[in-house]
Amino acid sequence: MRVFRFSLLLVCLLTLAACQTYYVPAEVSKTPAAAAPEDPETPAAVFDASKYKGVFVFTIEEIENDGRSLLHISYPVTEQDAINARMEEVTQEFIAEYRTTAAQIEKAYQDYKKETGREAATFITHYRQYFDVAVANENLVFFDIVRSIHTGGTGNTFVVGYIFDRRSGAELSIADLFVDERYLERLSTLTGEVLEERARRQIADLEYESEAARKEALAWTLEWIEEGTAPTAENFDNLLFRDDDTVLVAFDKYQVAAGVAGVVEVALPVTTIADLLKPEIRVLLGIDSETATPRSEIARALGHAWAGIKQSPTVVAEAFMPPAAQASSLTEDEINCYEVPCVALTFDDGPSVFTEGLLDILKEHEVKATFFILGSRARIQSETVSRTFEEGHEIGNHTWDHPLLTDPGVSNEHIRWQVQQTDEIITQIIGEPSVHLRPPYGAYNDRVLEVAGVPFIFWSVDPVDWRDRDAEIVAARIGDAPPGAIILAHDIHETTVEAVPAIIVALKNRGIHFVTVTKLFAPQKLLPGYVYSQQPDAPN
Ligand code: NI
């Protein structure tokens, strides 16, 4: 069941400069969308890591039609199978919608090409999904699923909320949060007042042919609002509880205003409805603070989930495992990649539910790697990111939610936001920002390179592990990597992680050392505006 939903279209109408066709995810700023952030580059508030305890990221990516059809989505995995099944179900529905749209757009592209003999960059289908935990404790979890649909140079982003009872895995409706139906009258009154005031102001600012026309427009608008805010469960099925003591009431397109207004939102202080909320919801939202479960206890209560979900990939078949690796006689500090052969193994798109298992393998083999992570996922699995950094791996930036940066619909401002917002969360977790960026899909041009303002890291060896989900094939392709290579891999695929032990053994047996990207080039410094895909003049 869809519990609540809102679009950021209104945000964009209010901050025209920020969104021509591409919208900044509002929940990142922790500012209610109705009071749109003036400055979309406002850094995220310090995030509460404990509410993410026991939540992991599962990612699905599809690339079809020579990169014209792109899907990049993630959904939460928790200790509760029923929650996971429901999240997978709604994600699969989104994927099905993507496939239909992508097929239609691809057909239009083929027709256009046949008719004109030309190609055009506007036939792109890009569906993305990421998620956040709005609020959570050991009893309840509120997920916000953020979806972006981008087709033909225009885009839209909206949020779908889901509420679960964590003990049973049951999904809850908005009505389940309140003691009785009085909440409908309350919401009707409160939102009606806000919308009426808003409408009066807007209509006063507009030009009309006559005062009579103005009056008529106002009457018509107020009638629309009255109907759309009538106290029915259907009118108030879109509520989004935030951890900043507000609740967003979102009205569907056409519900309280003309379609041009898109989804309309009203932010209310949660105190205005607090007396009608069930006791356990009041505890979750911190209204009854004396009885609220301390965050540290939540973390402890959910600690078991960590061990249960963490997946240690099974070591791939003995048959294709080369003999044991030769131990390196050099310590990490002694390695100079202009004197001894090195490669940089890199992993994109994490952290994911498979990353902890990968870190176990790297630790066991004393191998250092570089992780190009997504800000939206780093926030969920901050402990994984901390561990990655503490164990000597390098953290690179892979943007917030994997946009196609070369798309003309992605503004310069949005490119900067993608980079900076990710560095903000990385800094909050490990104490320093990333040192370089890998653009999603490897897509960049001069504009992207200049606007991002950081070194870009490419690759020279690509095992195509996103397409060929076979550990043996992936291991064979990487095992042949020459010295100086930057190797592309993805820690969102279990098969890739399964391939890593064999990769390590194969390369070490050839006398090759594993280093971070920075170390591969050291003492040469990586510079903004440059793209690095392999170490020049690598020794054999
Ligand atoms: Ni990627």
C-alpha cells in the first residue's frame, strides 16, 4: 500500500533558479519542502547514525540500448524478511514501469533514426531510486523512497513513504498512527487554513483583467481547496514525518490546485497533531521524551541484525583458484609504484549489503583498494564507510544518487550539489572529504570536468562485472591486468565480491602490489580538471 507521497515540483516552482528540469532532493537538507531551501547547497544537518542501525543497501543497476536506457536503484534491507519482501515488491513495480517507458522511448529513438538518419541525445530513459530512514527505533521504521524519473531532458523527483512495525514486519497506514479518526478533522482545518492563506496571497500578486475576475479566481480556488482538504482518509494518505519535528502533508496533483502546481505540500509542526498520535508514535517522534528509547539502546537492540545480514561471500570454486599468493616483502609505506608494479583496485556504487564481506576479504589478504561511494548510501551504512577508511582504503566520490552528469538537463548547480553533498556526508563520517571523483557511468565532458572541480578517476581495465554476473569470468578478466592499471569493479554485485580472492592471488603471483589510487600516482599529485585512467610509465 502506498502510504504517502509527495513531489518536489512545488519546491522547484518556489526556487526557480535551482530547478529547471532537475530537482534537488529536499529531504537531504532536512528542511520541510514547503519551506523550500533558498540555497540548495546548504549542507545536510549532522545526521543521526543510530537510526540507520540494522539497515543495509541493496542495489540494482541496468544499462541497455547503448546507454540510452539506465536504471540505478537501491532499496533497504533489514532484519525483517517481511519488510524486505515489501520493499523489493514496490521496487520491482518501479522497475517494471521503467522497462515499459524505456521500451517506448527506445522505439521512438529507432523510428527517429530511421526517418532522419540522425541520432539525438534526448532519447534517454533514466530511473533512479534511493532511500532514507525518516525516523526509526526498535519498534518502528519510516522509510522515504526517493525516486527520480528522467526522460528526454526533463525530470521529476518524488518521495514515497512506507511505515513498518519492525517487530512483525507489518506495513502500517497513516490511520494506524492515530488514536482515532479525529486526526482527519484536525488536518483538514490546519492545512485548509495554510492553503487558503497561500492562495489569497498568490492571487493578490497576480494581474487580472478586472477585480471581478480576481474574485472569481479566488472563489474557484477556495472551492478547490475545500474539496481537496475535506476530512477523509483518502485526502490525507500522504504524510511524511521528519526527525526535525515537522510533518509534511502532501496533496496529489490536482487535489487542491491546478495541475501546474504539481504536488502541493503543507509542513506542520508535529506538536499540532501530537495529542492525537498513538503513544508509541509519540515515543518514536521524541514527543514523550522521558519515555523515549535512547538512541544508543536502539543501536544495541538492532545490533544483532548487523551480524545476520552481513554477507561473507563464499570463496569461489577451488578449481579456478591459483596457488597461494606470494607474500610481499614490502610494507605499504615502502611501495613506490614507479619502482615496483602496482594496480589500483576500485569499487563503485557502494556501500552495499556486500561491502562488509568484501572488506573481510581485503583485510585477510592485506590488500588496499579505493571505494567510490554514493552519498545517499554512505549515510545509511556509515559504519561500513568508517570501517573502510579505518582499514586503510581510500574513499572517492561517486555523487549523491548516480545521475548522468552529461545530461543537458543536469545544471551546473546540480553537478556541484551532487559532489558537495556527498563530500559533506563523507566528512561527517570519516572526518575528511573525498580526494577524487568517478562520474557515474563514466560520463563526463568539459563542462562536467570544470564544474566538478576535482580530479576524475577513470579506469583502464573493465571486467564488465555489471553485465556478466559470473565470479570466474570477472576474476579471469581482472587477473590479466597490466601494471599501472586502474581496475573498475562494483561492490554491489555478490559475484564481483566472490571473484576478489582469486583476483588477489592471480595478481600477487605476478608480483603486483595493490595500492590506492592516490598511492598509484604518488608522488605525483592528482589535479582538478584532469582525468586519470592509469599510471603512466608503470614498471613491469
Ligand atoms: Ni556507478
